[in-house]
Amino acid sequence: MFCEQCEQTASGQGCHQWGACGKSPEVNAVQDLLIYILRGLAPVALRARDLMISTDEVDRFTCEAIFATMTNVNFDQKRFTSYIRRALAYREHLKTQVQQVTKSDQSWPDITCYEPNFEDSLASQGEDIALQFIGQSKNNVDIFSLKLTVLYSLKGMASYAFHAQELGQTDERVDQFCYEALAALERQDLSLEDWVNLALKVGEINLLAMQLLDAGHTGNYGHPVPTSVPLNARVGKAILVSGHDIPQLEAVLKQTMGTAITVYTHGELLPAHGYPRLKQTYPHLYGHYGTAWQNQTREFAKFPGAIVITTNCLMPPHENYEDKLFSIGPVGYPGLNYLPAQPNGLPDFTPVITKALELPGFTEIGTPRQVTTGFARNALLGVADQVIAAVKAGKIRHFFLIGGCDGAKPDRNYYTELVEKVPEDCVILTLACGKFRFFDQELGAIEGIPRLLDVGQCNDAYSAIQIAIALANAFEVDVNQIPLSMILSWYEQKAVAILLTLLHLGIKDIRLGPTLPAFISPNVLKLLSDTYNLQPITIPEADLAACLA
Ligand code: FS2
Ligand code: SF4
């Protein structure tokens, strides 16, 4: 087994025996096999696109299948076998279409003709493929590092594209590049510089994918507005929706209308409360329960209703709550209730509703508490004049973007300490599940502007980027000259894609933690620090002092 795609990777070096996330070597190998088959599907899809053959269905499938291989999404070997069969079927179907259009036999590269033996262990075939991939680059550790950077960030980009597709937002450039990058992973002739450029290109196209997702969310649900969200319960039956998928949350809300069930968000769905059309249409979307993904085994066990997990981050479920937990979309775990999509693309949530009605629900409301979310780009830029005036008057000295992924490691306490030590004349923008370390702190306001502003999910990084660009425009300076420091925490592959987007935009001086990616070689790290001054976090006091100097 070889996997080092996330921050949790064993000993900070790579998971070789068993995934620190709970992924087995067999599932890891079958994921590698799926990626290999998608790499073989890519040149066929590119040829089909050249010939104006529609690949829409294959585009959607490819993004979902890649997304399923991200950290904490799917642990179910059977589901990967099904993805592999579908990838092969799409590949062969496109080949037939190409042949029909060109009226000639094509010569396809070997990778596009690979057929696994379904009678034999797919895991052992996946292991052979992984060894071959590692072997191809063993003489050049830096190129291998960049190849992994491209592959892992592509996973993040594909997940954004998948979410955008669900909302009807697609762009030819995203799908085209997805295939080009998959196909490039087979090439042995690219230089270090080519791989650096390809990695930055993932960042560029990822910006487009995030923009599509932003358009999908705001177009369907309105621009987020600052919204107070209860953290305590409402008496009655309950459903908890976790993950990131807002249209799937809406599907739950729609199907539970009139049932008297209250719907709560968990983890990265907290910002859903900021979307005005969701709140107005579904009054039973009530409050937020729990914190970040790594606390789910404790939080899910205590939740007195049914739970739907729409995307990452799923942890291996404990037996004391697995019967009330349901997965959908690309998410899976062996034996876990899975609700497949119906022809309308959405699952039938009847089993979730039935389970919620069987369970006791909340019998008391608990201590009333609340947090505010919804400070996405439109809300913040709506008060831009006030913000700029406060900066010019010296009332706001500096902005910090402190956000990204959470995780279980104790060194992530750095981010809590950092927020506590940010001086009182500074404003903190946050996003993603890393915020749960400080999201309920009372940090007050400066000239009516709250000092802690929740921009949204990790999927809303586009919004944070737009805020930074708008501030730079307002001050008529380069984005690197505005009084803003980015201190980010990473865990999975969406964070890798976002980091490359920030580098593509030329954003410098980013501090990254809690540790740097294991797949970044010393030379590649040197290149990134020399060019972008990308640096690891140190201790809160030192990093704050450096940012404010
Ligand atoms: Fe958090 Fe997990 Fe948001 Fe990441 S819920 S670390 O995969 O997507 O961010
Ligand atoms: Fe290890 Fe992360 Fe890969 Fe899981 S996803 S096997 S924890 S590197």
C-alpha cells in the first residue's frame, strides 16, 4: 500500500500498512486501479471531444469517480468495482462512437486498452499498477512529487466540478482539462518545469470550478446573508445532514416538509443557513449540531435522530450509530446504508425519515447558544465602504484569513491559540471545518464589523479569494500588498487544489500547517518558498508578529 494524499498520513510519511483514515490496503489498491482506468479513459474522451461527440455523461461520471477516491469519502470496495466497470463501459462506448464518426480503426495507446481481470483480485492488480506508477518516476523524486501534486489536486478540483454539475453549472474548460491532466500522468517526457506549470494549471482551472460552484449556490439559493444559527436543539424528531452538499440538503428538506421533523446541519453544512432561499422555503431547517468531522464518532452517537452524510469527511462508523447513518452520492462504507440516486438524480430519503420517526428525537432544548454565518463575498462587499473607512482610520489594522481543514492531531490547537492571540484591532475571516476550533468565540466587533467572519465552507474559498481581490482593488494595490495574511490548515485534496489556485493567482506569504504535505519533495518545497514565500506555520506568537511587522 502507498498513499500519502492527506495530512493525516502515517508518521507524516505515507500510509503503507493501513490508512490512518481507516482505509484498507485493498480499497486503496482498487482506488489506484480506478484512477489508472480513468487515465486510460481520458485520451478516448479527448478524442471524442475533438470529434464533437458528447461526453457530458462521462464528464459527470469521471468527476464523481475521482471524488470517491478522496480522503474520507468512500471505503467500499464494491462501489469501486462498480465505478471501474462503468469507466470501462464508457471508454469502450466512446471508442465505438469515435470509430463510427471517423469510419476508421483507431490506434489507441496501451493504457486505453487495459482490461482488469474481474475473476482475479482487483486489489492485487491495483497494487501492481501503483508499483508501476511509482517505478516510472523512481529516478526523479521531484517529478514524482509534482505528479502526485497534480493527481491529488485534480481530486480536489473534480470534487468542486462534481458539486457544480449537481447545480447545473458546467464549463467545457474544466472537463477538457480534467482529461488532459489525467492523460498527462502517463507521460514520461515532461520536464520539472512542465510539471510545475501543470500543477499551477490545476490551480487555474480549479478557480473556474469553484466559480461555477459559487454561481450554482448563489444562483439557486441567493447570496448568503449574515444569519444567526442556533446551536441548541428544538424539541422533536430530528435529522442531521453532514458533508458539504447543499442541493442534497435541500432534497432532505423538501422530502421532510410536513413531517414535523427538524433538520440540523453538521460540519461543513453550517454555512447553508446563510442562503436566504433555503431559510425562507424550509423553516424546519433549524440549527447546527456538532463540530468538525473528526468529532463525528462522539457526536453522531449522541444525536437522537437519523443522519445523512452527503460527502466527505466520513469516518469508519461505530456500531452504536451505524444503523441510523445513511450515505449518498460518492460516499460509502461497507455495510453502511446507502441511498442511490433516483432517475431525478436525488435519493429517496424515505428510509431516513422512517428512522428519524422511530428514534426519540430531542426532548429538551438545552442551553440556548448561537453562532453567525453567511459573511460570504456579497455580504462583505456590501459593507466594503465601512471596512475601507475603518482600515483608513486605523481602526482595523490587519485581516487574517485563518481557515481550512480540521483534523484530530493535537498540533492543530495552534489555530485556536492563534485566533485567541490575534490583536483586538484585527479582523479574522474564516472558512471550512477548521473554524470549529473557534467558531463560537465571542470576539466582538470593530465599528460594527464583527471581528470573526465566517465566509463559508471550504467549497467557498472562491468567495474568500474574491474578497481579497476586491480589497486590493479598493486600495488600488496588488493583492499581496493589502493588510491580509493567510494562515491555512490543510487536510485533504481540496485544500491542495485551493493552495494551487492561490499560487496561480500569485498570492505570496501563505503560511501552511499543521505540517507540510508529505508528497512535496524538499526541492519542490524550496521552489515554492523561493517563488511564493510559502512557509510552514511555527508558533502563534512568532507568526502573528511576522504578519503584523
Ligand atoms: Fe473538512 Fe473534511 Fe471541507 Fe475537507 S469536512 S477536512 O474533507 O472538505 O474541509
Ligand atoms: Fe493515509 Fe490519508 Fe491516504 Fe488515508 S487518505 S490512506 S490517511 S494518506
